[in-house]
Amino acid sequence: MLWQPNIPTLFLVEQVLHEWHQRSAWEVLNATQVAGILCHYGEKDAENRVIAALRQVEREIHHMQIFDFQSYRINHHVYEALAETTGDRIAAMRAIDLAAAFPRWELQHLEEYGWHVGPHVMDLYHEAEQNNSLRGQKLHDYNRGMKELMGNILS
């Protein structure tokens, strides 16, 4: 049996994503993380609505200039969420390319996210890369690419 998201949760995620430019980066990051849960454990209607909201944000940020840590985080997380929810390899590569272009902000993000920075990060991405769940399969390219990138950055 699939988890049935309650309407306020789905509505809140959609609302934050539709108003992303008026919201704090923290709210947008949380909405992208909940989006993944809604898509993997919710019903098809919730999945479709969340993916549509993520795609709209993607269209709006696609040509956005990255000018600070917060704009980096929003861009990276939207692309990562699209990879997670749809298996979109292009979105996964865009997230990796952003991390490669702004390694200082990626390291800062890892610190704030709670992974911290060190050789263990490659192990965390390797473990995620080996995850055979549907979510793990969709994020396989992302996790493999981030593992390789972190190896390069931290070496």
C-alpha cells in the first residue's frame, strides 16, 4: 500500500516551489527533500504535481546566474530533486556540474547538511550509489558523479 500524502503537505510543497523566489533557501531545500518523499512513497497524482512544480522551478532557474551560496544551493537541490524524482540524467549532471563549478559552496553545503567534509564523504556517496531501491536507481548517476567529484576536490 502506498503512503497517502495529506493534502496540506502536498499543497505546502507545491506552494513553496511555486513561490521559490520569495522563499528562503532553507524553505526551498526542505520542499525539494519532501518532494522526493512524495514522489517515492505517495500516489501518482502527488508525484505528477510535485514533478510539475519542480520542472517549473527548473525552467525559471535554468539561466539564473549563481551569485551566492543560497542561489547555488537552490539550483543544485532543484536539479538533484529532479534526478531523484524522475531519474533525469541531465538534471543529475547539471547538479554535479554546479558542484564542480562551485566546490567551495558544495563543501559549505555538506558542512551545513551535516555530512561534514572529509574522506568519509566519498564513502557516503559510494553507499548511496549502491542503493538498489527505486530512489537509489534514479540517483545512481548523481551519486556516482558526486563521489568522483568529491574524490577530486578532497584529494
